[in-house]
Amino acid sequence: MAQVGIGLIKGTDLMFRIVPKSKLGNTEVNLIGFGLRHDIKQHIPGIKMLPFDLSVMAGFTSFKGVTDLSGSGFAGANQEAEYKFNAFLLQALVSKKLAFVTFFGGFGYNGVKTTADMKGTYTFFEGQAAEFTLSNPYSATFKNNSMRMDVGMRINILAFYLYGAYSLQEYSAVTAGLGFTFR
């Protein structure tokens, strides 16, 4: 995934992330996202000089995938699974940088809408008396919205960084990664 941040004016960053259309086996995926982060500490009298950073962030990400199911073992035609995840996040962030380590935390609200469709025709018990065919046998939409708290750290080593975070929410998650940055 490529993620790019562009600094604008007065402590505002515009962020983009993308996974171009990519083929992984029988699956084709792509992701696009964008966000806006703003330093709000500068607008609150009396805390400008305190030794931490405080910002707010809003972001949106869309992930789409299509998997060819024609090799699923069922006779039929146009067999594929399509899925899409749209997610948004509104969050307040606090961080403290110490030498080459940054500790951070956040509190906010996020939501995800998932759609999943199994398309095509699927023939079961082909050639037998119990044979039957289903067309477009599955379609579902799921929504999940919840409060979210994050805690994590980032270690900078020259132009590279390692990070890890834990998100406490309805479906909690641990994330970790490696990246590089240039200015």
C-alpha cells in the first residue's frame, strides 16, 4: 500500500492511500482512501506550550475485491464473489515524541459498511435426480459503527519506521507495519 501525506497550511495534512488494481491468484483487489488531519492545539489558549501534540482527523477508505469462483467445483456460469468495504473514521489524536520513538493514542468513532455478493449460477448434484441450480445465491450487507480507542508507538530508524497499535472497538484489532518516509 502506498500512503502519501501532504502538509498544507497551519498544521493541516492531506493524506492519500492506494492499492492499485492488483491480481492475487483468482482475486482482483483495489483500495483507495483519503483523510485530513489538523493540529488543534494551536487554537486552544493555554495549552500551546504543553509538550505533546493534539490533532483531529477524518478519513475514508474504500476496498473492493472480486474473486473468480469458476474453479469452485460446481457446474455453472459467471461464478464470482464481489465484496466492498467502506470505512470512515473521526478521531482525536494525542502524541508525544521522545528522541526516535513516538507514543500515540486516540479516541473517536468509526463505521464500516460491507457488501458481499456471490454471483453466477451454481449447479448442485449435477447429473443426479436431486440436481438443482441456484442463481446469484448470496447477497448481504453489514454495517458496524462503534466508538474506538487507540494506543501505539512508532520507532524511527533513519528514513524507515516500525509501528504497532492496538484499537479497542467493537471488533478490536492489532496492527503493525514497516514503512519509510522522505521529505
